[in-house]
Amino acid sequence: MKSQPMQPDDRQRLIAHLDMDAFYASVELLRYPELRGAPVVIGGGHRHQPVRRADGMHEFARLRDYTGRGVVTTSTYEARALGVYSAMGVMKSAQLAPDAILLPVDFDEYRKYSRLFKAAVRAVAPLVEDRGIDEIYVDLTDLPEVQRDAGRAIGTQLKAAVHAATGLTCSIGITPNKLLSKLCSELDKPNGLTLLGFADIPRRIWPLAAKKVNGIGPKASVKLAALGIRTIGELAAADPALLLQHFGQSFGAWLHAAAHGRDERPVVTFSEPKSISRETTFERDLHAVRDRAELGAIFTLLCEQLAGDLTRKGYASKTIGIKLRFDDFKSVTRDLTLPAHTMDAGDIRRAAGACLKRVDLTRRLRLLGVRAGALETLADLLAPQPAAAPVNEARRSAREPAPSYSLPLFDGTA
């Protein structure tokens, strides 16, 4: 008997969560293929840059030689097998895997590969929600033929497209919603493709720890454990009234729904960013006076990188801010609203420098950041504005010259 074509009302929502495998570490392995199969940790500084020998081979830093207070950004699966995971202190990880290779972080390279893999996915399935540098959601529901095999063929195609564009592997979970797909993309890592329907939840999802659900943080996990709830299955079996009593109406109801795999959130293909920022944590604490030259160079670079981000993404900013964290771990932020939107590195630097002068810089600094807020797209800014008179830039410049871009950043702080 010939099968009947699937009617539109019969379509099941199919959402993919694509997560790059050990993304930062995998990008580094493209650069240093000789490290494949070795425990590698990403989290070093400039002094841990590999040294190329005369014979063309590289000498790499080892975890056992590390001194400092940095944290692990990511690690290869071989390093994870030794107990080294992201957000762990590098000194602590050195105790677990002293012979592991230590590489510096290279965010510019990671951003480049992030753009490559996302472009490859959009060429196959255009409805993409960007969730960070190494993960995305993709709505597959309306793609041709996708309903016939619950997304297996398109999932295989997406993995091949990502690998062709980057040389990297990814893991994909395909389910009826975002919550389940994010859980499933972790189940068969690395290089996994996991398909799951509602009928599979008791077997594959309920045995997992409750903290695996995106949205159940450390505090909620501790509270659930105190109630004797440690797995997603135990959470699903819990009395909803108990959850409402201990977690409140909104979060308690969400916990019950999440444990049963219910999630109606759509894939959001575009959202305006509230701000764009760049920041760096120093390998040693720096002083505004004694390390003025080094801080000035770092501050300038952050402003230039932020301007580049704005230009590439098509935004201009009217509010520039700074973020400082001192050696006592206290943080300070300052903002300045500009008379007009800008994406110019000089404007950003001058505004950030003005913010800096409003901060007591007696203590040493461990982190410095620059932020651009009050964003507008260039298309909106360039659109005709009949009610607004054009600004006479030449007259303004003649009346009030802008400060020199080359002035010292930390001037007047001695």
C-alpha cells in the first residue's frame, strides 16, 4: 500500500542543538596536529606560546611548570579523562595532569572558526538561534523531507557541512524542543548525533542528574538534593505541590514541566544585543602608575577590538563604559553617554579614558574591560530623520577640537 503524504498538521516540531566538540582545544589542534591524542589544556598566557625549533617541531609548555592564578578555558577529552575541566584553576589542574600540554588562549582565532561553522549551518538550515561562540539552535521543522526520518539525514548533512568548513567535529541533538535537544547533544559526545522523541524520555533522560537540565543551577540542585531529588526522573515523579512549596509558583511549575520534557520556546533567529564588550584578565596585577605603559597598550587594544566588533556587526554605540576588577576582587563600572553614536576606536578610547578618571586607581588591577551600550544599527542611523537637523561636524570640530587619540590613557592618575 502506498504511503500517504504527510499533511502539514502532522508535522512534529524538530529542533536541533549543535554544540562544537571541545571547541577551543579543537581549534588549537588544527594548528598543532601533533598534539592529537594528548591531554591539552587551554588557559595559559602569552608566555606559554609554543616555540618553533630549527627542525620545524614545537616545544610546548607543560602544566607542571605553570605558576599563576589563571583558570582553564577548556581541555581536550584526553585531559578531561584526567579530571581537568573548564573553570578549574590551572594550578589545581597541574596537580591532576602535570604532563598535560598548556596552550595560551586565542579568542580571535576561535571567533573566526565560530563564524565559519555558523555560516556553514545557515547554508543548509537558515533558521538559526545563536547561543554563543560554540553552540546554536536550529529549527528543522519545515525543511524538505526532514519529517521522514526525524531529522537524521539533515543532522548528518549539518555535521558534514561543519567539518568541511572548519575541519572540526560537532555533536547534535534533535528532538521536539530546545530543552531536550540541549540535553541530547551531550549524550553521545564527541562527534555525536542523537535523535530523541517523547517516548524516549524515561529511558534516556530520566536517569540523568537533575543539574543537567539547563536552568537548574548549583543552588537549586542543592535544594532538590535536600528533598531527595537527584535525577531528572525523581524530579518528574515529585509531587508538583512539593515543588511549588519549595521553589515558588513560577520556578516550581517550570521544574515539573522540564522534567517531563515540555518546552515551547521558539528558535529566535534574531535579537538585538544590549551591549558589546571586550575585557581581559591580567596574568599579574597591574598598577595604574607603575604599569602605565602596559595598561595603556592593553586599554588601546581593547578599544580597537571593540570598535572592530561594532563595525563587523553593523552597530554604533552612544554609551561607552569600563569595568575594573581590583586585587581585592571588588569590581567597579563607569559609563559615559556620548552626544552621538559612534563606532570609531578613537571616540571609544577617549570616552573610556574619561570614565577611567572617575575611578580611584590606588589598588592594583586584575581585570580591565570596555563596553559599548545603547546600540543602534547603522541602517537605522543612516535612515532619513526629517525631524532632526544634520550636525555640522566641521563647525563642531573647529569650535571644540577632540582630544588626541595618542594621549596616555592613564594620565592624571599618579
